[in-house]
Amino acid sequence: MAVFIQVLLSISHELMLFAAFAFVLGGTSDTAVDLIWAARATWRRGFIFKRFTRATAISLEPSVKPERLAVFIPAWDESTVIGAMLRHAIDALAPADCVIYVGVYPNDPATIAAVAAVASPRVRPVIGPRPGPTTKADCLNILWQQMQADDLVDGVRTKAVVLHDAEDVVHASEARVFDCLTDRFDLVQLPVVPLVDPASRWISGHYIDEFAVHHGKTIVAREWIGAGLPSAGVGCAFSRTMLDRIAQGRDGPFDAASLTEDYELGLRIRQLGGRGAFVRLPESPGGPLVCVRAHFPAELADAVVQKSRWIAGIALSGWDRLGWQGGFAESWMRLNDRRALFAAIVMLAAYGALATYAIATLLGAALGIESSLRSSWLFDILLLLCGVLLLWRLTLRGVLVTQLYGWREGLRSIPRSFFANVIDMMAARRAVEVYLKARRDGVVRWDKTRHAFPADPGTAR
């Protein structure tokens, strides 16, 4: 038994050494992003905001002549949410010249009926020629083609295309922001702020933490160093001029062979010399943030499906499709995007190290056998650095979550990191299956999850 315990300790030591080294590397990269974000925030407070009044959605200068915006909503099997979402979106976008295109499929009569029941001249359902599900990008391209045909008939030229999903709570000021800023930028991305689901604090709740960090810090730093701005696929607008350029010689600007067409489109715009802007503005001085809100998966299986698509599309397929074009900043950010799969492996090794150490320690205590991990100066330094970096990461995450949701959710974000790690590990395994299947079959399909829409979107927070 003493030999068995020593074997467990040796396994734990090697796994812990591997995980600690990887954590330090990843943590160093993350901390560099943190410092860039902090430098930008300090510069803006110290120089920009002392000379200029902070902008709000209301203070933005509107276009000389506001032009039409097209809102694209791909909808496969969304009969339970699409009606309520559209009615809210119509009210929210009422002051603007917006046409809402909803992409549906001929073999999805329930969703077709739900869209038809809205019966608004602003809503234009588009039934695709192929049964669903195809891909989200394929559905978006069908809407693009319909928009072009409608422009000819209506005698207008749509200024920009706005993307939303069937569960999104549309902000009333977003059309003004998009109309004002798509004159200057080819991509305008609003923050995504997940809604709190009291019935799913740990599964749905972990999206709160991740978007608070991603759209509160990472994207801000990414934009400041000049790297490509990935679109979130919702709450974003693309200039018509840039989409026309990308769509030349194709069925549309969205790549139907991609699992994450929104992410890739943002980087593609940067490669073509276009400009992207992440816009984090309050509606008015002291008012709420102009953002897109939505419920995220509340069940473990749905969260794994959604995140596996992100990992397969960005970390695996994105590597194949986009490569490493661009300078140092672009390559660095793409490396950060694509390390999700490796991070899951490292996390699995770390939890494995803790489990084997715990088993060895308990067995040793029960049998009276002395058991302890081998130590060295390198091992001790790595563990110390891991502890410091982990403490910093959890603290910063808690602060960013607190800014949006209050201190209770900020505190919950600390234990929620465990649930996020478990979901990411499960999603990574499934992502490999999704990626290999797509490579083998040569077919990519819409791997969607169930959605929910708030009963009272006007007060949803």
C-alpha cells in the first residue's frame, strides 16, 4: 500500500507541475491584458474625460439623414420565444427606420406561425429554400439576399445590418447608436449583458461572469492595441459598404461553412482594413448601459452544447480557416482565443492532481503511512505564482461582475468559477467531436440550444 500511495503522489506531483507551469504562462498573458485595460482606463480618466464630457447615446450626433437599418434574426425552432421578442423589438426600434428580417425554415411551421402572428409591416419573414437546420450563416445569407431585393423594390439603400438572436432583449437606444456610428465604423459592437436567472445561479450564472470579463475588459484592451474586433453575433451592426465588399462573388457576406461566422466576420473586417468599435455607452448621464440582454442556457447539457460550438468554431476550425495573419497584437489575441481547448486540458490535469493528492493523503492518514509531495524551489515558486495569479483573477472578476450586477453576484462569481471550469472541460471534449465530425462529413449544421425570453423585458436585469 505504501508503494501505491507513493505512485499516487508521484502522479499528483507531475500533474501539478504541468498545470502550474501552464497556469503561469496563461496567467501572465491574462495579466498583460489586464495591464493594458488598466492603462487605457487610467489614460481616459486622466486625460480624455477631464477635457471632454463623457458621451451618451443621447449626446451622439445623428446622421444628417437617418437611413434604413436592417435587423437580421435567424430563427430555427424558436416558436416559444420569437413572438415576444419581435413585439418588444418593434416597440424598442419604433423611432428608427428599421426593417426586421426573420429567417425561418419550410420544415418549421411553428416558428413560421409565431412570426406571422406578430403581423407588423416592420417584420418581414423570409422562408429559406432548404429545410433546416442548415447553418446560422446560411440563414443570414438568405436574409441578405432578400434585403437586397427589397432595397430595389423600395428604392432605398440599407445603411447597415444589425444582428440579433431570437431571445435578445433589444435596447431602445441601440438604433440611434448604430445609425450614428456606422458612418465611421464598419463594425459596431454593443456589450452583451446576460440576464440573471435565479433558478440557475451556477449554470446560467457563469455566463454573467464570463461576459463581464470579456466585454468589460478583454475586448476593450483588444481594441486599444489594434487587434481585430470579433463580433458577438448579437447587438452588433455592420456597415453595408463593408458587407457588400465581403459578399462579392459569394452568396452573401456570412460564411455558411463556419461554426462561428460572427467571430470570423469581425476579424475578416480587420484584415480588409476596416474599423471596428466596441461601444460601451450609457443611455443618458447616469442612465443604464446601452447593451443587449438575453437569457443564457440554464441547463448543463445546453451550456455544454453552446460552448462546444464556440470552442470548435474558434479554437479548432478558426485555426484552420483564419490562420495567424496580422502582426504581434493580432496573433497574441488569436492565441488567447484559441487556447480554450488547451486550458480545459490543463484544468483537468489540475483537478486530477488535487484528486490523487487527496486520495493519497487520506489513505496515508488511515493506514498511518507518511505521505507528502516532493518539493523543489521551482515547484514552490510555481505554486506561489499560481496562487497569486488565481487570487488576482478571481478578485478582478468579482469587481467587474459587481459593477454590473451588485456585490452579491460579485461574490457568487468566485465559487462559480468551479462550475465554469467543469462546463468548459465537458464542452472541450464535445468540441473535438463536433470538429472531427464536420471535417469528416464536410457538413456544418446549426448546433443550437433552447432559448427563453423574459416575461417583462422592460424590467429585465
